[in-house]
Amino acid sequence: MSCDQCYPMPQVYLVDGGGGGQRRSGQPPGLVPCWSFPPAPERAKKSRGVLGVSPCLAVGVLLMFLLVFAALGFEAYQIYNMQAKMRTMRQAEPVNEFNMAERQTGDEPEKVEEKTIRTAAHVLGRVEKGHCPHTLRWEPRAGQAFVSGEVTYQDGGLQVNQSGLYHIYTRVELIFRLCSLSSTFTHTVFVRRAGQASPLTLMEAHRTGFCDHRLVHTRVTDSYLGSTLHLQQNDRVYVNVSHPTLLSHEHYGNFFGLYEV
């Protein structure tokens, strides 16, 4: 007899029917099992959670989402507080023309520096051909020469159109081709003022003794005058030299100027 392992079979007992001694009534006959199969073990079923996802993983993902939402809420709260403080400051700030202009344009006002033209002049020596007057003439526009502000140049003189304190300076360069111990020259700055017939001397230099003991030789010498003086409106300042024919032809060796201080 063969037994199918897929289905449990009923136990089969053998009955001893031999001539053994008589059994007491009421006692079951000796039953001897032929064979028996143990019950199939039940496989432990593992809990897979919801939709096949581990509960620990689901809890971790949920906590991450909670942290993200908490951070976003905190940032929104900070932004709200900053906006509230800015509104309070704007309400407390006094309104004036400066603030109104700034709010309308949305930009900070630029500081505009007013460029004031300074009263000043610097003129260079002019090369004269033929007659050379003692009162020198100048070039008001050549090279680095300029005239600006409340001063004008006319016929060798610098006229100031506003009373004030001015620094006046001048330099002349002379070439003595027959220089001797007796050679000398005079360098003068004077002003012509309305109401006065004769000019008023402002500065003057007498140069002498600039030649050495040789009898005949060439010598280049110069003279510089400078001072800060008070000038009145419409005063005209001039430069005079005793030997204008000996002036060098270098523009930058002879100059004349003034500026308001």
C-alpha cells in the first residue's frame, strides 16, 4: 500500500485475532498503529506593513516631511516679522521734501558738487619784434596760460573785477651778452587804480652784481617777485622791466600771474 504525502491518511490499526487469552469485556483491543505522518509545519508569516512598505521606513519619511514643513514655517514667520518692523519704521519716520523725493524716485539722492570757477590767471612772455615797451606784454592763451573767473587780460595788465586778497607773482629772464660789474636791471610790479593819476608800485627788485670779474662775457640772470596783496575792484596789475630788449625768448622763462586767496 502506498501513501500520498500530500494528504494525511487515517491511521490503520492491526487487530490481533489469534488465540491469545480472552480479554476482559470492556477493554479495547490492543491497537498497534501501522504508520502516521506528522502535521506539516506552518510557515511564519512576516508582517509587510501597508502596501509592502516597512513601518520604520514610513515613519522616517514622515519625520523628514515634518522637519521640512517646520523649517518653511519658521522662515515665513521671520519674513513676516521683518516686514512688520519695516512698516513700523516707515510710519515713525517724519515726512519731508527729502523723503518724499527719495520715495518717488526709489534711489538715494546723489550729491551734486557745484564746480566753482576760481579767479586766477597765468600768462606767458610774448616775443616782441621792433619796439619793446618797458611794460611787458603777455600771451594769455598760449601753452599753459589761462585766464578764468573774475579776472581779465587787457594790454599787458591783469584786471580784477572783484575786491579781495590776491597772490601776485612774476618772473623774468634776461640775457646779458656784454655782462660787466656795472650791469644792472630793475623788475617792478605796479597797479593802475581808478581815481589815481600815477601808478602804485606793489613790488620791485633791483638786480646788480650778478656778473663776475671777466670784462666781456654772456650771462643769463633772472628775477622773481611774489606777494599776497589786497586789490580793489577794477585794479589793473602790470609788470615792468628796465631792459626789455634783453628778455629771453623762452615762453616759460617769463611769466606773470595772480589768484584769489
